[in-house]
Amino acid sequence: MQPYHQSKQLSKSTFRMSKDFTSFLYFTLEANENLCFYSTLPFEKAQAHRDIVVYCTPELKDPFDKVIKHLMKRAKITVLSEQLVLDED
């Protein structure tokens, strides 16, 4: 896979997890500065889960995957989708 500066591609992953676990996910991602960027997708207030979309560069995909796999040992995290997308800046 080409590095980001050549390909302008990002890995885009969408995850579903318990609303209660999202704070820990955000804390963990913030503690691993510059690993990725993320956003919570729209939700209904009463929903028990949240869907989170995460973007990372090809160079950081492996370290990001290791963090997510480790978190999956602590909570149920479902991978809803994974794809490469073109970064349109």
C-alpha cells in the first residue's frame, strides 16, 4: 500500500459499540495522539449503542488495528464496514 502523501487514501472504518464504552474508546484514541480521527454518527437519544467512523492513514492502519483488537477484548465492538477512501481536501 502506498503512503498517504502519494495515494491520498485513508482507511475508513465504522464500528458499533455500547454507548457506555464510547467514552473509553475516545479516551484511548486521544491517548494515542495522531493515530486517527473519528466522529460519532447521528443517533437517537434512547439508543443503547453508538456508531463511530474512524479514519487513518495507511501508515497508521496496523497500529490502529492493534488498538482496536485490544479494545475488543474489553467490550463488544462490531465492525460495520472497512474501506479505502480518497481524501478530498
